[in-house]
Amino acid sequence: MWITRILSSVIFLTSTIVTIPLAFDLGGRACGLAFSLSLASFYFFYSILRLAKPSRSRFRWLLVNVVATTQWIILPSLLIWSLNRFSVNPTDTRGWVEKTFSGKRAADTSWSQWILGPDGLAEAATVGVWDKFLTWSTPVFQLSEGFCSLLVIQAAGQVTRWLVNRSGKSDSWMIGLLVMSASIISSSVYFLWRVTQFPEISNVDATLIGMAITCAVFLCAWGIGSGKGNPVESSLLFAYIVLCIYQIFTDYQPSNPIEPPPPSEAADFPPFPPIIMASYTTLLQALSTLPSAMHATFSFIIAALSTITPSVIISLAYRLFVLYASTRIIPAVRESGARALSQEPSLEDSDSSNQILGSLSWFSPSILIAVYTSLLMQHFATTSNGENGDWWVSQGGDVGNNLWRWINVAGTMALYALELQLSKEDLDSGVTGHWKSD
């Protein structure tokens, strides 16, 4: 049932978004990586179980339903196991290879302790490899985001071009799309102005920002002037470049925290009518009589939500959107036309690319966990240069930089320029080529 699927997806997203940063915050870097790995492995094997043959096997059906029902018990169990198994050792900055094969391992009394004990071979072969995989996958995720964003931008341009040139209300669509494009550009200019107000921007950063914005404006003007693009494409491209620059230089937090104003003296009259104040007082008295377990639960929920970083959530939401949209756009551009936008990729498709997209959709929970953990690690590495980032470096984390984000900006604009150079002004191609017009 679709309501159950939506509810299950929302619970899965919420629990994943809350628990992974909570594991990093409470247990440290090794705990967060171990919990992320265990969670990704669980959903990887669950996806394999759903794809197992024969599809009509009763044992398979029973096993899938048992795992699906108990996953909400397995998830907190994995979190508790990670917190108990991996303790924070802020004074140990060695890598996982040095921890496993150094001379200090001679103190182990047995082979089982050397293999399964703390910092043993099993931990190095799992958590250590997972750490390296996420570290080296960061450029892949970053460049994939730029490529998928460009696909979404071009698909939006083709759809809006079809609406203006082939629909019955072309003038209304043209005015509405021009207003929307102007609003997107205005919002982008505002956030670009906010970037220029950050005190940590150096002369090199200002030069890179100027070069990126100049190239983006030139590409937007070239696309509109040559007729190979349109205002919607240009505004979305400009907005994406500004988004990348904004992600490089800010954490979606104010640069200078605003100090709270001093408490004012109590007024002689209540701020609300007496009936509202009486109801508020009654509600506070009722909450104070709740059991201590309820108060502890509320405190835990507030503490868990406070570990979520807004910049990571926004980056995750945007990255998931463009990755999901690209799985619908690529089949539409290849052969299926607009009908592919409403069809899920399948492993039974005859086309190999659609089979790859179908496999990615089946293993999407594990991919989501890997992308989210990679974003968290990138955020911790970037903020390790600040006052509150010493804990990441002290636990073996790397000091981050924004090299691959700048490469993504340059690569996206270069790919769009190549597309403008090689493409022709053809209204009957791509996504809208199979649409009917009266």
C-alpha cells in the first residue's frame, strides 16, 4: 500500500538523519563510521534478499517481511552496539594500519584478541576500509552531483521550451517563466551578496568567486543569445553555481553569532489576556507532573536533533533530488521520451543503462547512507580548522579543503559550454521529443 511505503520511507529517512550524526557526536569518529557501516550493510543485504529468486518463494516472502518488521528494532540495537563497542580515545591519532600492525599489539594475549579485539584486524578490515572508501568517494559524489544537476537543468529547459512554443497558452507561459527566472536570479544575487559579507574570504577566494560568476554570466548570455538555451536554463545554472559557492564558504550559520538581548523587566500587565495566561499556567503544571522518563525522552530527542547540521541536510536533500531526477531523465533522453519520467527503472529492462539505474534504485538505502556519511565527514573535516573542530583531527580525521567543490563548479560550466557548442537548436529532441501537440 502506497501510504505504508511513504510512512516507512519517512521513518527511515528521519531515523537515518538523526542517528548517524548522533553516533558521531556521542561515540566519536570510529563509532560513527562503525554504525554507518553496519547500517549500510544491513540494508545492502536486505536489498539482496528482496531481489533473491524465486520471487514467489514463501520462505523468501516470510524472511523479507520479518526483516522489514524488525528493522526498527535492529537500527537502535546497532546504535547501542556501536556506542558500547567503540570508545573515544582522543589521544590516539594513529591510522588503522599502524594500530593493527604496530609493536604495541604484542600485548595481546591471544590471536582472537589480535583479530577481534579493540583496534584489531577485523576492525581495520571493516571500519578502516569503510573510512577510506568514503574518503575517496567524496570526489565521485561531488562530481556526480554536478553532472546530475546539469541534466536536471537541461531537462527543465527543454520542458519550458516546449511549453512556450507548442502549448496553446504560449504568452502566459512565457510571462510566467520570465518572472520565475527573474526571481531565481534575484534570490541567487542576494545569497551571493551574503557570501561577500563573510569575514573569512581571502583575496584568492574573492578571485575564484569573481572568475566563477563571470564565466556563469557569460554562459547564460551565450545560451540565451544563441537560442540553444533559454532564461530558465540560464537562471538555474546561475543558481547552482551560487549554491556551490555558498556551500564552500558558509555552514548556513551566521558568521558572527548574535548575542541574546538582556532580559527586560517584568511589565505591570500580562502580555496576553488572562484566559490565555491561565491556560498556559495549567499546561505547565500538567507537564511538570509527567514521569521523569517522559522528560528524559524529550531531552534525548532535543539533543539528537541538535546534532543535525543544517548545511549537511540541505546538501543531502539537494543531492538526493538531483540523483533521483537523473534516474528518470536519462531513460527519457535515450529512447523512451516523456513516458519514462513516470516509470521506475527496472532490472528487467533490455537496455543496460536502465538496468544499472534499476539496480541503483534497489540499493538506494545503502547509497543514501554512504552519501550522508560522506557529507558528514566532509563537514567535520571542513570545520576542523575552527575552534570546535579539534576533536575530528585528534581522532584521526583529515583536515578538509574545498578543492573538489571548485573542480565541480569548473567542470559543470565546462560541460555546459561544450553542450552549447555541440548542440543544435532542435525543439523535437530529448525529453519532449515524444510529446503530442494539438
